[in-house]
Amino acid sequence: MKVLLDECVDWRLSRNLVGHEVKTARQMGWATIKNGELLALASEEFDVFVTVDRNLSFQQNLSSFRVAVIVLCAPSNRLSNLKMLVPELLEKITSAKSGETTWIGKEAEPSNQK
């Protein structure tokens, strides 16, 4: 799977996503692009978009994009916290569906998101 890491996700997390082609927004030259345009660009080249931005689903109609979105819910976006989510992330990447959002972590899917 082709995976794009949002700029708010530590790029070093890509080292743990073995078996997938992983790029960061910065590597793609998309670091300053806003979410709507970023998701449109990601839809053209990637299967999965990984972010820690829990507000993304409130700001964008994610089902209108041809990319699966995975939201990592950790105490912080520090690498040590995100690495704890890697086993579940690897599992969910392979089953992620275009236009759907998957929440990963202890604080996954806020109650107002259901």
C-alpha cells in the first residue's frame, strides 16, 4: 500500500511501516498545503493517509476523497507514543477502504464522531 504521513506525524514512524511504500507530506513538497487540498493530492497518489489530527473529520468531508484516512489517537504525537500504535496501524492499513476513516488508539473515535 502507498501511505502518506501527514506533516504532524513524526517522519521516523515510516521506518516501522515495513511492507508499505511510505512518504511524508514534506517529502512530497506538500508541507504547507491545507487539509482539503492535501487530501485531494493524496487521493491521486496514495491509498492511505495517516494523521494525528482528530479534527480532520469535522473540517473535511472525508468520504468524498479517494483515500483511506487513519487517525492515530495517542497522548501526544511524540514518536514514542505513536510507536505503540504501530501493530494496530499495520493491521488497519491493509484493510483500510477509500473514503473511510479508521481511528486507532485508546482514545479512538470520539463519541461525537459516531
